[in-house]
Amino acid sequence: MKLRRIALQEFRKFRDPVVLDELSDGLNVIAGPNEAGKSTLAAAIRAAFLERYKTTKVADLAPWGMQGARPSVEIEFEHAGHGYLLRKSFLSRARCELLVDGGAERHEGEAAEQALATLLGFELPVKGHSRPEHGGIPGLLWIQQGEGQNLVEPAGHAQGHLREALTRLTGELTSAEGDYLYERVEAERAALRDARSGRPKGAYKEAEDACARAEQAAATLAAAKQALDADVDRLAALRRDHDKAQQEQPWLDMEQRAAQARARLVEIGRERDALAGLQRELLQADDTLALLHEQVERDQRDAAALQALQAQADAAAAELAPARAALERAQQSQQHAAARLAQGNAQVAAAQQAAQRQDCDEQIARLDQDLQRGQAAIAQAGQLADQVQALQRAALESSIDGKGLGALRELEQRVTQLQVRQRAGATRLQHRLAPGQGLQLDGTELTGEGEALVTDAAELRIPGMGVLRIEPGGSDLPAVRVALQEAGTERAALLGRLGVATLAEAEARAAAHEQARRDLDMARQHLRIQAPEGIEALRAAQAQGQARRGQLQTLRASLADTPAPLDLAQAQQQLRTTAAEAEHAAQAVAAARTALDTQQARAQLLQAQWAARQGEFAAAGRAEQREQRGARLVEARARRETLAQRCQAAQAALQAHQPELIEQDAQRFEQSARLVRDEQQRRHADMLQLQGKLEQAQAQGVGEQLLQAQADAQRLARRRDEFATRAQALDLLWQLLGERRAAATQRLLEPLARRLQHYVGLLFPGAQWRLDDALMPAALARGGVDDALQALSFGTREQLGVLARLAYADLLQQAGRPTLLVLDDTLVHADLGRRELMKRALYDAASRHQVLLFTCHGEAWQDMGVGIRGVP
Amino acid sequence: MIHLIHTADWQIGRQYGQFDTDDAAMLAEARYETVARIAALAAERRVDAVLVAGDVFDTQAVSDRSIRRLFDALAAYGGPWVLIAGNHDAALADSVWSRAHQLGCIGPNVHVPLRPGAIDLPELNLAVLAAPLTQRHTYDDTTAVFDALATAPGRLRVGLAHGSVSGRLPDTVDSANPIAADRAVRAQLDYLALGDWHGSLRVDARTWYAGTPEPDRFRANASGGVLDVRLPGGGAEPVVEAVPVGRYQWAHWTESLALASDAEALAHRLQGAGPDEVLRLELSGQLALGAWDTLQEAIARAAARTRALLLDTAALSLMPEAQDFAALGASGYVGEVAAQLQALQDDPAQAAAARQALRLLVQFQRERTEAP
């Protein structure tokens, strides 16, 4: 397909008609700055073919702000030997017209659009805008700005056409058929087998499970049947044994033998009794013998005892004399000890007395001292008391009313003050008279030198002259004088009350009182020290002491003055020792006496005993008895011997019978008989039980159930096997189909793979495309590493996107489809090196296809061997 | 002159796992019906007695209902029945027989000896020497006692036993329950009625197997009937007539197909299969697709008509031809796969899977082309 001319009108920025013509077969580079209208041209080509003329959604094709615009496109192109002219107008008065071969054919409206769609390989939208899924081959090969790197989607939308082209080229089975079968087989297989593990699933699994369950059930029933059979056999065995036992009755024989043994035992028992009897007799004989033996012995013992007794009595008697001697000795020593004791006592008494005397003296001396002291104390105390009294009197005398004293003081002060005032206010009269002269001041003679205060009106008589009246001028002198008078009287009164003449006296009295009081206190204190409880107490004590002394004196007088050789302690010590000795001696005496007494008693007793015994022993008849007893003993011995022999014989005979063994036999037989009988009983019980159980089991019909279960298992196994066979067949079919399909796909893809390889080799030598099942490029393999498309950089993806489209274009062309490539500002992200490589690819492709390359970098494409055109 | 019906091997309770549940149920049910038919036949022919030579039940521990049904089925004939225990239903300490006794469903005219001995039927002047099996596995000849068993003078002696006559049966290998071939002579029997072999078989003039009255397996051995036996007495040979009483006929067809005509012939034969037939069809060989389709249709029709049809085509290979593939639309690699499978059918290791796979391929392709 080759575009020859493009004409636009009222199309976006091209309000006025614009024509791009003389487009060449291969590469056409149309350069222009931004906003020159490059994309508008590309959009116009798209709209002309892909958009329905009637659509209202293409308002953006109209120039901005133009009302009633009629965007129109006219495209002249060639393909497969035919020339085409397409005219399309949008929006107002929309039209579409397609002329073929200069009018030989004419299509209008939808028919025209449909013809184009069929020719170029795209779809028209049912309504609205043309969307990517309608793009088909043009959608893939006409790269819009910034869409170069998107390959998968546009390729996907063109897939049908691509596949068709490939099929046409390779002549492979329309994979629709093979795919259908493959998918069908896969689906059928998936219904039976789990995708990952390959194990049965769905109906197959159910069949297997059901079969397993049925087999299990059958097995269980088989086991139950087996158990039942075993029980039946056991019943048969029991019955057999029971009947046999019932017939043979083995216990009878056993019991018989047991009875025999018992009888035998009875016999033996009798013999044993006899033996027992003999043994008893023997025992008796032994007893009698022993008794006699004892008696004879006793006689002998009696005789011996008698002799012994005699000896004892003699011995006892012999003992008496020494005992007596011992007693005497003891008594003597006791006397000595007593004497010493008395002595000691006397000594002690003397010492005691001496001590007492001494003690008395001491006491008296002390008492004297005390009395003396007491006396002194009393005297002193008396003194002190007098002192106290005197002081008291003095104090009393000198007592003076404190308050009064205070008032007096005040008064004095006041007086003094007043006097001062008076004097201050008073008139001073100093006189120096000649001798013999005299004045009279208010009657007072003034002579010589002196001073006189005139406090009041006064008359001064000067003999021979007259009288002068002086009146002091002090203002308040009268008041003061009155006050002074008052004070004076008051003072006098107070003095009178206080009983003193002057304040000084009063003070002196007060001081004296104070002193007296203090002295009194001190004296009292002394007194207290001296006599805490008072003199009377002291006196009383003194009296007591005196009395006491008197007592002691009398006591002393009564004590004799005997000397004492030893002091009390020594005497007492000695006394203790002697006392102990005396005690000891006394005890010895007592002991000796007791010994003697006992000895005496014993001797007497023994004597008496011996006498009695002797009497008895020698009594008549005793000797005879003794003799008799001796004879009987001999007789009894002999008898016993015979008995013993008989006993032994009988025992031996009994031994020979082996009664223990026979006893054991009897037991054994009895037990066996019992066991056999019990066994029979048990068998009977077991049989009944088993019969009951079997009846129940029979009622359940296990055998029938088992047959049914087995039949079911058989059926289910068949069903399972059917599934298994089917699964296997599907596996085989799937495997074979898969292999073939893969090979077919491989063959199908071969041309595409080759073309892609050709182009990618220009950019990445040695690299390989990896295609997926949908014929889409999926990954790039370089140096042994697969990079998924999405993992590559933007620029690389864009470049690969262009290259892939070039490959698709080659393919489509081979299959006879129209291939026009439009690159709108593509490859802007290619670096210099890559761009150079891409140029090679483009150049190569341009030798086969028409390429419209819109770019704003015209200078970059100057080395493509074609002229750079500008946007009109 | 004694007129007897001799039958055996009723195998009541047998289950048919190789058939579908419904068919199996019908076949199992048929066994009871046949017993009823025997009773009706006995009544109709006014026989003197019916002798059943063992294996009345197919197993021990049959359900009570089955036991009752069986004995109820005997009702039509009121004369004496003698049933003995076989190896499947041996008279053990506890067995179907003791159960039947417990259930009280054995009528007064039904004799079920549980020990070898003679059953005297004075009104018929007949003594039946019965040898029921009393063990689960019997290894000695139970009929040996017949030799010494005395019966009332003048009685006709008829033996009734269950086992395999040594050396007389088509495929017996060291069988259990042996029976001496000359027992009839040794025990001075007028007739020896035997059971265990499921086909009607004459051992000698006086020794016969009645076979099972209702076939129960695909072996072709003349089963499906009872024996009508007349004993003239006085040492004369018995007159034996085989009377079919079975409901269903079991047949086993093994066909090897090579040409289309073979398939056609088979299809034709199948058309003749009737509702009382139980058919097992074993096909081997190879068929073209078209012939296969035709045959399948014939088989389907036959399966609908017959009581049951078991089909085994594991050894049958499909051989689609070029036009078949074209018709299927199996072009390209699908065709190649089909060819591959066709070849694999000859490989014994993969034959089964390959055959099935090829059939599936054909089926899927057909469904595809038929579907819109």
C-alpha cells in the first residue's frame, strides 16, 4: 500500500486546505517544529480510514472554536495494482466516498468504509469512537506519538490477521481446529485429573473413592462373615466336645478313683488312730515314769537337803560369837566418839560465848559513839533552833510592809521632786553676815554665811531696820508647796504606819528584814540538815539509843568471861567432824547389832528347821514309802520301753502305706473330676451363648450382604477402571496433540521468528526474541539471560516495539496485506548509538514498505538517503 | 414307578456384580421365579417328589427374607421335597438350615436332612439316601455311607448327593467333595441325583447332574433346566428328560472382525437377540470407522432389547481411513495424531490407551463438526 497524496481541510489547525503530495514509495521524512501539524496529519490519516464518517465523537478533529466545521480528508493511495481515492468529511454534512481505479468502482458511505476495513484489515466500531480493539493492522503499524513501546496490545488486536498471514505463509492447519481439539482434550483431562499432581479428581476421584469405600465395606463384611464362620466352627467344635464328654463322662472314672483313694485313706486313718492311741499311751507312760523319777529324786534331794541344813545351822551358830565381839567393839568406839562430841560441843559453846561477848562490846562502843553524836547533833540543832527563832523574831521585827515601802519610796521621790521644784522656783537667799549680826527669816535666825530657800512668802526681819517680805515668784510654788505638804503628811503617815522614822530606816529595816529572812532560811536549812525530822525525832532516837545501850550493858554483864581456846569457826569445824564420827560410830553400832540379831535369828531358825526336818525325815513309814517308790520306778521304766517299741513298729508300718501320696491322689482325682465337670458346664454355657450370638448374626444376613457388597465393589471397580482407561487415553491424546501442536506452532511462527530475529539482530547482535503461544513477543534473550519485555527500559521497549512492527509488516506483506508504516515522533528516547542502529532497520524496511516518519528533529534524519519534507 | 423332578444348584442369593444394578436385580430375582416354576411344573406333572441336590443357597447367613421367600416358592407343589446341603450352604452347627428351622418356614412336606442318612417315604415306597455336606470343606466321599445304608425292603433307593464325580467332569482338577463314579452300582441305587456341576450332564445311566435351573454364568454347559426322572423300578434304567425351566439364556459371543462384512454379519445376528437373552459380546480385530458406527448402533439396539449386554471391545482397533479423517475435519497435526494413535493400537503396551484415545479423538472431532 502506498499513499500518494493527503489533503486536509478544516482539520484541526489546518483551517485552510493543505496538501501533502508526491509521497515516495519508501521512507518519507516529514519534519517540522512543534505544533507544526505533524500529528494532525497522522490523525487525519487515521480518521480517514478508521473512524466512521457519521460519528459525532470526532469533534476534536474540527478546528478549535469553529462552528459548523466540516473536517475533510482526501487520500489517494495504491495497493495491489489498484488506485484508490478516499474522501471523507465529518460532522456537518458528513460524507464518505471511495473511488477505485479512477471511478471504475464507487463505494459510498458504510459500504465504502467496510471495503476499506476489509482491504486494510481493521474493524469499524459499532458505534462511537474507533477504539484500540478495532485497530487491526493499521492500529499496529501506524504508531501514534508515545505509543511505540506498547506492542502487546495492538499486536493482540491484530492477532487474527497475523495468524492468518502466518497460516497462509506456512500452510499449517488452521489452528482453530487443532486448538479446539487440544483445548477440548485438555478440558476433558482436567475434569478427570488434577492439573498439578495428576491425581484423579472430580468424577474419576469419586469413582475411585466409591470403589475404595465399596471394597472397604466388602472387606468389613468379609471379616464379619469370617468371624461368623469362625463362630460356627467353634460352635461345632463345642458341640462335638460336649457330646463326646456327655457320652464318655470322664469325670465318673475320676470320681471313682478319688473314692477309692478316699477309702484307702479311711483305712489308713484307722491305723493312724491306732498309732495315735499307742502314742498317747506312750506319753502317759512317759509321764508316769517322769513322775516316779521325780519322786525318787525328790527323796534323794530331801536327804541331801537335810544334811545341808544341818551344816548351815552349825555354821550359823559358829557365826554368832564373832558377831557379838564386833558389836562390843562398835559400842566402844561409839562411846569414844560421843565423848569427843561432847567436848567439841563445849568448845563450840565457849567459842560462841566469847564471840557473843565481843559482839556485845562492839555494839556498846558503837552505840556510845552514836549517842555522843546524837547529843552533839541535838545541841547543835537546839542552837540552830534558837537561831531560827531569833532570826524569826528579827525578821518579824524587821518586817516591813513591802507595799508600803514601795509607796514610801515613791513618796520620797515625789517629795524630792517637789522639793527640787520648790527649790528651783524658790527664791534663794544667800547671806553673809557680819559677825554678830543676824537676820531673822520667818523667825529663823540667819547668821554667818549660809543659804536659805524662800519657798513661800517670808518675812525677813532685819533687826533694826524692818521687815522685808519676800514672795517667791515661782508660778506653781503654792501648788508645789501644797503638794509638798500633802506629800509630807502622807509620808509622815506612811512612816508612822510603817513604824519608821525615815525612808532610810525603812529601807534599812527592809534590808534587815531581807537579811534576816535569808538568814532564817539558811538557818532553817541547817536545821533541817541537822535534824531532818526535827529535834524531837533526834531526841527520841537518842533516847532509844540510850535504852538500847542499857540493854546491851545488862546483857554483857550476864556473859561470863570464860576464855575460849578456839574461835567459833574452828570450834564449829571440829564439832562437825566429831559429830560425823559420832554418827558413824552410832551407825556402826547399829549395824553390828543388827548383824548380831540377824545372825542369831538365822541360827535359831536353821536350828529349828533342821530339828523339824529331822523329825519328819526320821518319821516312821517314810522310809518304806521311799523304798516303794524306787521299786515302782524300775517297773515303770520297763513298761515304757515296751510301749515305745510297739509305737515305733506301728509308725513304721504306717509309713509304709505312704498316706501322703494317697492323700495327694485323692485330691488330684477330685480336682480333676471337678475340672472336667466344670469344663462341661462351661462348654454348655458357651454353646448357649454362641447359639444366641449366631442366631442374631444369621438374622442380619451377613452372607447375603457380603455378596451384595462384593457385587457393588465389582461394579464400582469397573466404573473406576473405565475412568482410568479414559484418563489414560486422554493423557495419551493430550500428550500427542501437545507435541504436534507445539511443533506446528513452531513451524507457524518460523517466518515471524525469522523476521523478528533479522531486526533484533540489527540492534542487539546475538540476541533472540522469545515468543509466547499467542505469537506475541514475550521476552528478549541476551547473553543467556531472558528479560521480559516489561523489564526492559522505556527506550529499549520503544525500539523493540518499532522493530517488531517492522517484522509484522514484512510478514503481512508477504501474505499480501497492505502495509503502511506511520511513525509519529517515535524513537525520541533513543540514544545516539541506538538511533543509528534503528536507522539501519528503518532503511531496510523502507525498501519494502512505505514509511511516513513525522519528526521535529529533521536534522537527525538527514542521513537516510531521502529528502526532508516540511509540514505544509 | 416313581416320577421325580431332579434339580440342584439353585444358588439363591447370588449377586451379579458384572451387570448393572437393575439388570443384576432382575437376574437375581429370576432365580426365585424359577424355583416357583419348578414347583408349578412338579404340580403340573404330578410328580411323586422333588429332589434338590444341594447349593440351594449361594451362601450362609442369608437374610431371613430370602429364606422365607425361597421356602414360600415351594408352595405350588405340596408333595415331598428333599433338599440337601451343598458346599455353599453346608449344614454346619449353625447354618441357613438351622436358621430356617428357627424361622419355622420349613413346611411339613419339606425334608431337610442335616446328617447323612436315609429319608424313608413309605407312601411312595421310596427311600432317599441323602448325603448333605456338613463341613465347609469336605475332602472325603460323603456318599460312601450309602453302600452300608440299609433301607426297608422293596424300597426304591435313590441317592441324593452334592460333589464332583471323579474323572467325569470336563474340567475338574483335584476337586473337593469327590464322589465315586460307580456309587450308584456300589450302593445299589436305582438313581443317583447329583448337584454341583451347573450343567445338565449324564454321568451314566443312573447317575445324572441336573444342572442349575436358571443359568448363572456364561459357560455353555446346558444349564437352565430340571430333569424329569421316571424310575420304572425293578432294576430298569431310569428314563430321564431334560425340561427347560430357566427364564434367561446366557450366551458368550467372541467375534474377531477384520472386514466390514464381518461387522455386518454380527450386526445382523445381534438383531436376533431377544429380551430373555443375557449376552456377553467380546470383540477383537479392527474396523473402519463407518463399520464401527454401524456396529455400535446395532449393539445399542441389542442392548436395549436384551436383558443385559456386556460389551468388551478392549481388543478392537479402529482403522479410520483418509476420507474418515477428511470427514472429521481432522487436518494438519490432528490428522497426524490420529495416524499415530492408529499405529499405537498394535503396540500391546499402549494398545488399550491408544484405542480409547482414538475413539475419543473421533468423538470430539465429530462433536465439533456437528456443533454449529
